[in-house]
Amino acid sequence: MSEQQQRARRLGLYGLAAHLDDAGTETWPAQLLAWEEEARHQRSLERRVKAAKLGRFKAMGDFDWNHPSRIDRRLIDDLFTLSFIEAGVNVIIVGPNGVGKSMLARNLAHTALVGGHSVYFTAASAMLNDLAAEDSAMALEQRLRKLCRPSVLVLDEVGYMSYGLRHADLLFEVISRRYERQRPVIVTTNRPFTEWGETFPNATCVVTLVDRLVHRCEVVHVDGTSFRLKESLDRRHARSQERSR
């Protein structure tokens, strides 16, 4: 079977595959296959982007690498090769408010989508509240399975709120299931792991939860003052300059 016949069969164009030899040296079959492959790739990307729920975000071209007082650009560049996905390695982005953790996570997730992977982005509080609100074991199981499906799950803003035992157990269940399947989780948090006990007070599963997160993971530390505060001060300075002219 020729390479073009294989491509046609992968696209479900079995009639075309069966008669490709009849086309002889004609060039139109190759162009037709290329058009169909490109159209399907675009539709697939659009579906996955919609399902990922990334929302609006700034592109990495707008990231000011000179602003953070601490950031490992080489590590971040390596993450954008997406090798962590095939290796089943988690990514934990740690830093104070406003330093661009969510921006990094969203851009990494979008790069994964373009690379053909499935992604789901959610605030940690929204995910845990939704899971806790399920009123039957079957409905909860269905939601947990759904969270295990994507190649990459992004949990944004872990640590910004304190949670009860139920929420801690649910997060442990999500992390454990994805750990067993070697499907990575990208986590953004404003707390080092030593403080996660304050986020989930009295939860006995926190140590095991953290252990499963860090067993296979890359930790990205981003330190510095808030980008948002910097932009606000820059705008205020610009307006002051205009008024003084």
C-alpha cells in the first residue's frame, strides 16, 4: 500500500484509496489529501481549544523576562518543547500574586493544544466546588473520569483559598488518578509545598498528595513584584507625564 493510500484510509476516504492507482501520475490526489488533512487538523484544533476553556490571555511574546527577580528561562523554554507530556511529568509554577504564573500556564497549555494534545484548564476552587456539589456517587465518578481524560490538566490558583477535608480528598483523588495514568498536571500556586497544610488544614492526605505531585515534576519558581502593579504604576506615570506637558 502506497503512502498516499495509507493517508487516504486514515482520513476515511476508502473509495479514493482504492482508485489512487487509476490516477496514474496526476497530482490532484496529493493536493486533495493535503487539503483534507489540513481542514481536519484545523477543526480538531478548534474543538480542543473550545473544550480546554483557556479564556483570554496574553501571548508569551508579551512576557517581560526582565521583570521577575527569579525565573529559570531555560527550564521554561524546555517545557515548551512539550517533552513533559510524553514523560508524564507534572509542572508546578510557584510564586507570589501577579508574577505571571497563570499566563505561563495558559501559554503552555495552548502550545500543547497546537501540538495535538487535549487540555482542560480550571481554577482549582471551581473544580473542587463542582466536584463537592455532586449529589451521587455515579455523577461524581463521571466528573472524575472526565478530569482524567485530557492529556494535560491545568489547576490554577491552588492555595489562594483554604479548603475542608472533602475538598482535600477530592483533589487527592484527581491527582492520584492522573498520577496512575502518567497524565501530567500543571499547577499554579502562591504557596510552597511546606504551606499546603494551611490550604488543607487537618487533611491527612496532604503529604501523600504532595508526594504524588512532586514524584515526577518540574518546579518553576517565579519571584518578584506584581506585573499588574507595575503596569498600573507605569500607566499612572504616563498620565502624570502627559498632564505636566
